Amino acid sequence: MSQRSFEGSGLRIYAILYLLFLYAPIALLPVFAFNSGTIIAFPLQGFTTDWFAQMSTNSTLRRALGNSLTIAVSASILATCLGIFAARATTRFEFPFKGGIMGLIMVPMVLPEIIVAMSLLVVLLGAGLQLSILTVIAGHTLICMPYAIAILSTAFSSLDKSLEEAAYDLGETRWGAFRLVTLPLVMPGIISSLLISFTISLDEFIIAFFLAGNEPTLPTYIFSQLRFPKQIPMIMALGTVLVVLSIVLLAIGEYFRRRGIARISGKDSGGFQ
Amino acid sequence: MSDDHRPMIECQAVQKYYGDYHALRGIDLAIREGEFFSLLGPSGCGKTTLLRTIAGFEGISSGAVLIDGKHMEDVPANKRPTNMVFQSYAIFPHLTVAQNVAFGLRRDPRGKAEKTALVEDVLKMVGLSGYGGRAAHELSGGQRQRVALARALILKPKVLLLDEPLSALDRKMREQMQVELIKLQRQIGITFVLVTHDQEEALVMSDRIAVMFEGEIAQLDGPEALYARPANRRVADFIGVMNFLPARILAETDEGARVEVAGLGEVELPRAQISRANPEDEGVMVGFRPETMTLMGPGQIHYQTRETGATIDEVVYYGDMTYYDLRLDGSARLDGRPRTVRISMRNVFGRDVQDVGTRTQLAWSPGSLVLFR
Ligand SMILES: Nc1ncnc2c1ncn2[C@@H]1O[C@H](COP(=O)(O)OP(=O)(O)O)[C@@H](O)[C@H]1O
Ligand SMILES: [Mg+2]
């Protein structure tokens, strides 16, 4: 589309307002995180890193961070491992009701999370299970799976089916063929799936809120602190850290996803290496 | 290749179903030790399926596959004495050329130095000396194919299976690789089974060829027999160009038949020149190849025994060859429809290309005719 079609149409203004609305609040996070005033308002008072220091000494926050990391790491590994099985099955084999089964696995992507969280809560309580970070891990694995499968299916389907057969033909076992040929070639997809699942789990609120019992996670901790105006500058600092972390992780994930596609499709990937 | 060679591969009444689809319909086949064997047929006729059942990638629905006298029913692909060159070459993109070639040696107890030397030997054999350190994506199509060959041959299989290995190459490269493959096969002496849909490639390379249609073998013969004496019209149509003229059998004995051919008149054909036609055929036909007849012109001499009047309908000039479409006098005699036949003449010094519309004589011999009935 040429730039001219925007001019005078108001669409350009709309686009600018849209982007402002999307990113200005995020841009304000670091601004207030380094502001020495306790009230979140202009004019700014002065520069400080106190809020970051306060953050690092807060024991509940440290506990929430520990929980969140445990949950995110476990859920991303679980979702990615299960995703590898599903992605390989759907790209390699034909089986009855394949479309239906894959559809059901992908549904949590579009299902309202509140419904997932509520029904999980009912089932877990009904089964007499204790709410803990384990239950959150289960819930997060469930919602990360569709993303993991979507990424891994791309990685698997762009792989020539005869590569694994060739390894098998050359005397390897089925597992050897998978480990020596398929796994290294889909590794960029696996890394990308791990990172994206990690990011999804780290900032997930509803399931964590419903299923964590008394354990805090970062999002539920942040929500609970918003009631105390005194804490808000520290939450701004925490938010800043999370934004930076998310951007870095997503960028790394995307880098590996693209590199995987370039490598498998035989295009020159020399620029990356 | 003599008949007393024992079979390296035997297929006995091999049937293969994909669900309801009947992909192989009773394949009986004996491939001799050390021969260059081709499976030739149009796309979708089941060549790859047959090759993959020999390799062990596909199970069979019934029948038996034997390699070197042993039943292969319970032998998986990674334990069979066969190796495969895949249509896509399947070069491992994350490994170097040398690592690709050495892949099959992972379970080999020999020392590292010995393996490295072996890899270099095999690379040399396929003309890739010094390429060991290259990455897979740095190779051209022809080089990838050589890597695939080296990778399979380093394991010294009893049978090398090749699935359309030349189809991805351009014409020049393909012709060069055909010659190299033949030389390589003679040099190492193992059995090659080649799948191809290119009849010329099969004729050039093979000791024997099995022509397949719809999951069945239509004819199994050496290239010359296949070309000169196709078993039925379908094989004749698939391999090279063949002209067909309607015919009528006047008399038939154990020795042969006396036949009236539209445009050629009466001929005696011995049994060797009589083929069984497909059941769905529209009637008795006589076929001949374009190069077996001679178009007469000023000063043209020939060793043929018969002559027939004809008119030139079309001239197609190819540089080294000229194709003439001829309307034969009296070709409408049997069914009322005039026929044209295609004759090819090599362009040699002193023989001018003739013009469309010229009245001419066609010289031929009954020995080049095949009766399909
Ligand atoms: N895995 C499969 N599942 C179902 N049908 C198949 C499968 N593989 C091949 N076919 C069918 O079997 C027929 C023969 O295939 P193939 O052996 O690949 O033919 P060719 O190599 O002669 O072109 C084709 O019609 C193809 O569609
Ligand atoms: Mg094929």
C-alpha cells in the first residue's frame, strides 16, 4: 500500500492514536519506575533506583518470583515435550479422527481462559487434590500446548520425511534416526516453543489466581499489591523488568523459529552462523 | 548376463494395498546378482511402492520378498542388505559431506582413522575428492546426488536401490550421471535397482527392464528385446515411438501368420514377431519403429525388400534427424480411414530434406513389423 492512500483520510491519525494507546502505557512503566515520587503522576520528581532495590529485598515478591519461574520452566518443558509428540504424529502419520483430535488439542487457544480455569478448579477440588503450584503447572501446560504444537508442527512439516528414513536405512534404530537427524533439525523450533511457552506462563493471571491456592505468582502478587498505593512505584519497577524480559525472550524465540525455517528449507543461513 | 546367475532379489506374488487402493497386484520378479535392473512405468504405477517394499519401508499385504535367498518378512529396513538413494537425496542438512557419508559407519567397530580413510575413498569413487568439509547447502544438485550415492555405497550393500535419482537434474547433468552410474555399477559389481519413468534412461542404463502399469509388470526384458518386440501395444506406446497400422489375419499356423496390413499389403510374420495385445484393444494392428523404414529419394539406396508408394504430409527437421509423416497409398483399404506413419531419417551429407507434398516411395522389410493381436 502506498503512503498516499493514508494522506487526508484520517487513517494515518487513527493508526498513530492506535499505536500510542497500545504502547504509551508500557513506555510509562520505566518512566515511573525511575521516578522518586510515590505518586504516579506528572510532573516527575527525580531519578532513583530505590524501587528496584526495594523490589529485591521484598520476601513475598521473591517467593512469587520463585514460584513463577518454577511454574514457567516446568510448564514450558512439559508443553514442548508433549508438543513434540503431537506435532510429529500430525505431520508424519495418518490416523482416524486426526483432524478432530488435533482440533481439540488446539481449542484452549481460543477458549476463554476463565472457563478453563473454572472448570479445572471444579475438577481438581472434586478430585480432592490440594491446590499448589503443581496444579498451576498443569493448567499452564494445557494453555501453552496449542502454541507449542503450532510452532513445532511448522518445524516438523518443513522437514523432508525421507531424512529420517535415510538414517534408518543407513542402519540406525528408529530412535537413533530421530535423535541424530530429526531432533537437531527441529531444535530451533523446540527452543522457540520453550521460550514462547515460558513467556505465556510467566504472565498468566487467571489460571494462577484460581489454581495456586495460597501460593503467589508474579501476576497475582502484582494484582494484590495494586490495592496499596505505597507499593505502586515498586510494581512499576517490577513491570519494567518483566517487559524487558518478555521482549528479550520473544526476540530469541522468533530468531530461532526463523533460523529453523531457513535451515531446513535449505536457504542460505550463513548470515546467522 | 547369463541365466545361471542366482537371483539376488525375488518377489513372489507381492500384493500391496493402501487401504482400499490396490497398489501392487501380484508382482513376480527375479533380479539377478550384479545386474543393473530398472523399474519403468508412468507416474503412479507403483514403482516407488515396489522399491520401498524391497527396502523394507513398506510392509506387503501378501506374497514374499527374498533378498539373497533369505525371507525378508521379519527383517526391518535398517537390517536389510540394501541401501537407498532417495529421490530428494535426503542429505542431512546439519552435517558436512564427510559426516553424511560416514553416517552409516556409526555402529562400525573400526577405528576413526580407518573410517576417515574409507570416507575419502568412497568420496573419490563418486568424484567428490576434497569435498568432505563442505556443508550440505553448498552443494549443487549433481553433487548432492553423489553424496547420496557415497553414503549408501560405503556400507557395501548387496543391493543399491535408486528412486528416480536423476529426475531433479538438468538434461546435460542427467546424461553425464547416467554414464557415471553405469561405470560405477560395473566397477563395484553390486546389484542396482533403478526406478524411473524415463524410458530413454531405462534403455540406456539397464541390463533388464520391468515395465509396470497399474501395479502389474507388463513386460520384463532386456532393452533391445523391449524396444524391438514390445509384448503389447501399451508397452510399445510407452517406449519410444511406434507406428500402428490396422491389419487382418489371413491365415495362422504354429510357425506364424499371413497378414494383410493397410498400406503395406500381404506379409508373412514368424511367431517371434507376434505379440499378445491388451484385451481392451480395438483390433489387430501391425506396428513398426520410425527408423526401420527408408524414405526413397534421388540416389537413395537401401537393403529393404519391399516398397510402397506414399505422399509426404509433414516434415519436422531436427538438425541431425528429419521426421516425415507419410500418407501411405492404400492405407484406407481395411477400414476406410487413411493413415499417416512417422519415418525418421538421419540427415547425412548428400541426402536432401524432402518437401511436403512430394510423391515418394517407402522401402521396408517385413522383419521390422510386429503384429499385435
Ligand atoms: N502411503 C500411501 N498411502 C496411500 N496411497 C499411496 C501411498 N503411497 C503411494 N500411494 C499410491 O500408490 C500408487 C503408486 O504410488 P507410487 O509407488 O509412488 O508410484 P510411482 O512411484 O510409480 O509414481 C499411487 O496411486 C499413489 O497415490
Ligand atoms: Mg515414484
